[in-house]
Amino acid sequence: MKDRRKVVILGSTGSIGRQALEVISWFPDLFQVIGLAAHRNISLLEEQVRAFRPAYVGVVDPEAGSLLEARLQGSGITCFRGVEGLLELVQVPTCDLVLVAVTGVAGLRPTLAAIEAGKTVALANKETLVVGGDLVIEATRRRSTQIIPVDSEHSAIFQCLQGSSGVAKVILTGSGGPFRGYSRKQLEEVTPEMALRHPTWKMGPKITIDSATLMNKGLEVIEAKWLFGLEYEQIEVLIHPQSIVHGLVVFQDGAVLAQLGQPDMRIPIQYALLFPERRKNRLQPLDLAAVGALTFEKPDLDNFPCLRLAWEAGKTGGTMPAVLNAANEVAVSAFLEKRIPFLAIPEVVARVMEQHSPEPVSDLSTLLEADQWARRLAHYLITTNY
Ligand code: NDP
Ligand code: MG
């Protein structure tokens, strides 16, 4: 049992975090969970702690953190609290691999701290690379650590790139979300309940709304740029409603490699945790005859402008992607709370971007200031009917 990979999971109570623990439970000889962290859902976190017996636990919300600490008293488990606690948790010397599965920009600082501590990072949290791609990739080079993508499209591309060179471009696929083919008129009427019903993937609320606006695909374009060192001209998006082909790489000689699989995040999670090994698991194999047809179409950038906005923010660079992301996080929360309609999401993001003068990113504080500025403006626009 000595060589088991020692894993810390940030966001263990979320959709990715829970699935990661399931994958880990399939391979008790390969993994040891040494740290689990959440924002405030301490009842689920406590259950996970009792099942996986980590040495460390992290809770961002201070009140919830104190409660859990009291409940775990005498167990020998160290409890870290607050945002700073997550930074300590990812640096514990025994940890080999950190799975970053928190949602939103909250992933950025812990990811940077994990890289600085020389840990391998399995990254689900795409916002980290959208906001801080420059700094994060520079840190992985400097510290000779590796980021292994968990996001299904990026996992697919990462898998296709193993042992390959001569990449011409990559293609990210997307299901198109629940409103594929909707007119502007129809989009005016959509509710959070409708947007939360994703046709192929079961995910947390924020990414599900991003999938409905196609912002998710836009964030993924920026994520791909950083992960694979590409120019934006080398990244294409295709809508593929069956969600079976997760990503493709087009090579200089015209060959195209793709990775296929059921739309099930446990596959890319397992790949990231076990990399470079592959093991048999408990999932049903893909039955292509049952799937029948695989179709591809161009995305509709007129009715789903978030994809175009993300592309523009990425190409502009500097602090602009951080501003896009922050405005989007605020707008998505407002939509989920029924304070703005669906089509206001791209409107708020576009307004905030218009008013931003992007700056080059020299350090984390430049990014966090841009993030805060964009949040304030987005809140203001929402309260004044934008
Ligand atoms: P969920 O909303 O299901 O879970 C989020 C997790 O992060 C929870 O554990 C939550 O804790 C924790 N969390 C929330 N806010 C904070 C914070 N401020 N600080 C620390 N922890 C926090 O999200 P998902 O699992 O769906 O997504 C996680 C990330 O993975 C996102 O970046 C998403 O884009 C990405 N991703 C997700 C996919 C999916 O299938 N779900 C697919 C590809 C990428 P608590 O429960 O206590 O609130
Ligand atoms: Mg994805």
C-alpha cells in the first residue's frame, strides 16, 4: 500500500468531486485520499471524511469550518479553514496530486499554490486557466509540474496528443445545450429550470447554465489555448449533439484523431487520476451501433453570443478574460436567482467588456483587481437594468 497516489480533492462535495471519489473507490490499491475540501456543505463533507478517512479537511466558509472542526474533534484529522486554508491544504508534503474541482475563479489561487509546491494538478476548474492561464502555465514550466485536464474535451485532446507532434489545429465539440436550434424569440422565454435540464451531461448549476449560453465552450477555447500552447486560429468549435466524440486533433498531414466515449465524466476523471495508466473500470462500454449517427454542425454565434465574446476576450488577452469570467459568474448567479432573463447574460458580459481597458498580466493582484472591478460593474448593471 506504500506507493498509493496520495490525493487531495478541492470541491469534493460537487458533481466532479463526488464522481472522483467514486472512481477512487474502484481502485483502493492505487489511491489514498489524504485531503478533502468544500465551500460549506459540511454534512456531505463529513460523510465523505468518515468514508475515506483523510488526514486533512478544508472548509472555506469559516462558520461551517468551525462546526466541522468541533464534530471531528478527537479524530486526529487536521481542519483547515477559509481560503487560506485551501492554500495550506494543497501544500501538505505528503500530497502527490491535487484535483481542483471547485467552481469559478475560486480555483485559481489553490491551483497556483499546488503548482508552486510542485504537485501534479488534475484540473477540472476551467475558470482557473481562463483567468490566470499565463501565470499558471508559467508556474508549471518553472516548477516542472504537470496539469492533467479533466474537462472532457481537453482530456480527449490530451489523449490524442500522447506521442504525437505536428498539430495543425484542435476541435472542441459541444452538445449545443438544451436550447440548440432555438430562435432569439424562444430564448427570451427560457427559465433557469429549463436551462438546468442539460440533454447529455449531469453537472453543477454554474457550468450547466454556461453550457446553455455556450459560454462554457468559449471558456473551453481559452482553456485549450493555455493547456496546449495554441494560437486562437488553431482552435475550432463544432456542435455535436450526441456528445460521443469529445475532442479531435487535426495534424499537419491531414490525419484527424478523435477520442470517443459515453458522456460520463468518470472516464476523463479516471484518466486524469491514473495518467498515464489505463485500467478496466465498472462503466458500460460504448455501443456505437446503438448510438447510430454522429453529427456535427457549426455553432450559432448570433443567438449564442457568449461563445464569440469569449473568443474576443481570449484574443484581446491581458486582463480581458478575467473580466469576461467575472461578469459571467455574476450574471449566471443573477439568472439562477431569477433576477435577470437568459439573454441578459451575454448583454451584461458584453457591457462589462466594453468598459474595460485591458492591462497586461504581470501578477496575481492585477488579475484579482480586474475580477473585482468586473464583479462590481456587473452587479451595478444588473441592479440598474443594464
Ligand atoms: P458543483 O457546483 O457541483 O461543485 C462545486 C464544488 O466546489 C463544491 O464542492 C463546492 O462546495 C465547492 N465550492 C464552491 N464555491 C467554492 C469556493 N468559493 N471555494 C471553494 N470551494 C467552493 O460544480 P461542478 O463539479 O459541476 O464543477 C466544478 C468545476 O469543474 C467547474 O469549474 C466546472 O466548470 C468544471 N467542470 C465540471 C464538469 C461537470 O461535469 N460537472 C465538466 C467539466 C468541467 P459546497 O458543496 O460546499 O458548496
Ligand atoms: Mg467540457
